[in-house]
Amino acid sequence: MNTTQHKLNKSISRLQFITDSDNAEILNSTVESACRAGVDWIQFRLKNVPAEKMIILACEIKKICDRYCAKLIINDSVELASVVGSVGVHLGKEDMDVANARKILGEKFLIGGTANTYEDIVKLYCKGADYIGLGPLRLTATKAKLSPVLGLKGYENIIKRCNHENIKIPIVAIGGIVPNDVDELLNLGLYGIAVSSSIGKSNDVVSSAREFLEIIENHKNKITV
């Protein structure tokens, strides 16, 4: 396995917030609160929304991200990512091939992909993805056509195989994650987590986001001590 394909110097955040509202007021407020809490990675994800509305909403989110020096990642659409001027795109299993997206967007662009199996990870790694969203941990209502649930054991098995084959790429857990899951997931060797409802649907977005950030920071400190 060629480990040079992944650009290890690219900055991948350990907490990634994924939007799930097409209401402009709610969307902007939630992203603003998450950024204010310290979240520096916003994945703009909407489904079944007209292209014109997607561009308007994404441009507003881009302005918020720029104010807080946060990275904006566009879900699914290479075209929208180019139009909005985001720093990255996250591609699902049914979206454009990572290698083709790389040809269009260039080497500096962050490109992530969705995986559910070890084989998915190998494919994305060899195609030149910068990071991988692996899941789901458990059932979640924020995504249709959900892949088979992995659970902690599923993550453990996949991470062990990656380590054995020397596949070095940031792998981020996704799918119904709550604060109590974070330490266990990171202990398995996952790079970080992606969260939607646990932050976006919270009554206090700032506090919820900070809770995740603090757990991740505390985990990092325990490792370095």
C-alpha cells in the first residue's frame, strides 16, 4: 500500500460539524453559534433543495466561516464547492469519484469520502482522499439510505486492519455520535468525529459544541502526558 498518496500536512479538524437545516435563519444561527464555540470545520449538507437556494445558503455560510477562520466543506457537490469557494468537498458513495474531483479542484483542495467498510477505505485512500468519514456508529435520522451500523466493534476491526496494512489517513467517526461516545471512539484510534444532531438540534449549540471540543482536547492531553 502506497502511504505517500495522502498529504499528511493538510489540516483536518478533529471535530466536524454537519449542518442539517434548510431554513436560512436557523442554519445561519446554528453555524454562527458553533463557530463562536470554537468549531473550525463546517460541512454544509442539504438534500433535495433547488440549486439556486443551495448557492444562496452556502454563500451565507461561507461568510460566517470566513469571519471565524473556519473551514467550509461542501457535501456532495464539486460544482457548488467551486462556485462558493469552499476549501473542501465531502463525497458520498454515489457522488463523483475522488480522483475525478481532484482533477477538477486541484491538489490543495480538501477532499473527503464516505466509507462503511475496510474495502471502502482502501478505495478512497488509493484514489487520493485526504480524510474519510466512517460510519455510522448507530442509527441516525439525519441521513437517508443509511449504511449498515458499525458499532464500536465494527470500528475497532476496521481500524486494526488499517493499522496492519499501514493505511495512514485521518478517519473520522460519524453517525448518531453523542459526547459519551467520544473517548471510546478516539481510544480505538479514530482521528476525530463528525457530529450533526448532537450540536445542531441542541437547545444550546455553543455549550454542546464546547462539550465535544473539551472532550477531544482532554483526550489529546491524556495521550501527550
